[in-house]
Amino acid sequence: MRIAKSALIQPGRNSAYAVPAVALSLFCFAYSIKFGQVAILLYYALWLPLIAVDYRKVLGSYSRYMWLFAFAALTFLSVFWSAVPSTSLRASIQYLTQVICALIAVRVVDARTLTVGMVAGVCIVLIYSVLFGYYEYDPLDGTFSFVGAFASKNQLGFYASLGLIVSFAAVFIFGERRLWMVASGVVGALSAYCLLACQSATSVLTTVVSIALMMGLRAVLTLAPNQRKLLIIGGGVAVIILAVASVYLGVVDAVLGIFGKDSTLTGRTYLWQQGIEAATQNPIFGVGYQAYWVQGFSEPERLWEEFFIGSRSGFHFHNTYIETAVELGLTGVLILATMLVRILWGHLRRLIEDFKNDESHLLFTIVVLLTIRSFVEIDILTPYNVGTFLFYFAAGKLATASRRQAVGFWRHQTPSEPIAQ
């Protein structure tokens, strides 16, 4: 029995394969620590064999878009100055393969398939956490929180946030009906329950902002492109003014108080201070990718003890830019921040200029979520993480869309038209 290539690698025609592949990938990301190599090998088995089906189609040509690999390349180079070269080498290989798999997914998965696949994946992840999860005591704020089958309530909250976003997207962006509409309703309700149970202020606030943005953009997209530009510029200025006013008027502290938090964010401000001090020791290139939180080193041992981390692992500075500065210096921060801004601006521009662009509507919302969370988490810095996968998926879709637009432009040129150099 022969299987048509389109059933595996043709976006829009390969849902029978791509939806389970996305769903299982999310499960592998969520519980790779729990299931170890089995989960990681399953993730690779879902994407890498597609190269053998049609390597030209699946791998594509990213040679013109080397910015996609800039950060991964820096993690590799950090091996040469790393405090623990073996750790940096292993982690950088893992990160690069994660990027490659995400870019393979870009070539074979469209936005609608990604959405319903994530609905299915989040459903599996959260059901597993509800069935096998537990409550954990936080000695810093003296509360018990539901962490599911994760080691952190913030990770459970992250998946719940994604569940709500893709549930809304499936119905309101892609117009799913019948089976997927019902599934989206179930996953949305389950995600809301887990979001409240985990009591993660970060996840609740970022989810509210992201969904409000998604629904607001849906209204904006009914306008003409020129009107969209004016409204988005005005809305952006208003948001900045409100954010600054909220800080000075104490609104932020009041909101945090609702969740039982204070202005120190449960010790994160102290942790950030410690991270900044560590970054100043090697300001240009850092200590090497994932070469700071290593057992036996005095500073991480001290912080593990102060924050009651008995396992002496799985801890970080709770800020993407500080963590990057410590590991890869200001060079890494500049590269990562540039990539993030480029992805945000690229998808926002497509949203404004295109008559209708469901792909950028979804991906812009997800990248905004990742951007907001980047100030309190490190979702895009580690391998085998759903945040890293989505970050590079959004980047890859932007790159391939830019290429299609360029090719379309040159094809419409006539021989008599001058070609810009």
C-alpha cells in the first residue's frame, strides 16, 4: 500500500497526519522531563522522517534567511568560551534540532492545522495533568497551588493560556464548526479551570491581554488597510500611556494584590538583581549556553538554597533577557531581541496590509503572548519547549511568506520594466 506524498507533507491536505503530529509534539514538550528520552525521540520521529518523503519540499531553502539560525548559531559558538563546554555543546545541539523540526513543520503545516492540532494537544496535556497532577506548597508566598503533572504552576498556566487562545482562534478566526467547535469549547473550559487552579498571576494576566488583543484585531480587520494603520497606531500609543499611568498610580500593585502577590513578584525582583550582577561578570558573550545553572558552582548553589529548590535543577532567572545576558551576553540579547521584534513587526505588517490573513492573526497573537511572558519566563530559550517551537514556527512562516511575495512581484514584472538592484 502506497501513501501519497500529499497526505504527509502537503499543507491543508495532510490533516490526518499533521494534526496528531502537532498534538503529540505538545505532549512531548510538556512532559519530556517526566518521560525523558522516549518523549524526545517521539518528537524527532514525528518530523525528521518527513525529509525522506521529499527533502526539497520539506527542508525548503532558508539560505536567504540566515537570521532564523542566528541565535542557535551563537549557542553553538558559546562552546568555545563556555564554563562547562560539554553542557553547552549538548544543549546547543538540542536547541538547533528543535529549530530544524519547527522549520520542517513550517513547510508541512498550515495555520488552521496548527490551531486544531494545538487544541487536541492541549486537551491531552491538561487531561493528563488533571488525572495525575498534584498540589504543591510554595514556601515563598505560603500558598498551595495546583501544578498538574508539571514541576511548576507557571508551565501548567502556559499550556492553559495556549489552550484558551487556540480555542478562540479555532472558532473566531478559522470558523471551525461541528466537531472542532465542540472540542474547542471543551478545551477552552478545561483550560480556564486549570488557569484558575494553578493561581499563576503571570498566566492569567497574559492570557487576558492576548485574547483581548485577538478579538480586538478581529474588529480592526473589518476596516480598510489605511484605517487599520491609524487605529493600530492610536491604540498602541494609548496602551503605552495606560501602562505608564498604571505603574505610577499603583494599578499594577492593586492587580497583583488580587492574586496575593506583591511588587517583588514573589522574589523575582531580587532574582533579577542577582542575574544582572552575574551578567556583568561576562557582559559581551556570557558564560556559555546553559552553563550557569550547574551543580557545584557557588552562585547557583546559593540561589537554589535561598529559593528552596531542593532538586538543584530546573531553575532560572525568570526573565528571558537577563537569562540570555548571563549565558550569552549582550550579543545574545541583541540577536534574540532583534528576532522577536522582526517577527512581531512582520506579522503585524501582514495583518495591516493584507485584506485577510488568518495565519498572521493567529501567530501575531501567540508571539505577543511569548513577548509578554519573556519578561517573567524563558519560554523561547530552551530546547523541547512549546514556546521555542512556536517562536520559530512564526519566524519560519514570516520568512516563507516574504519569499512568496518577492517571487510574485518579480513574476509580474514585464521585460520592459527596469529591475531594481
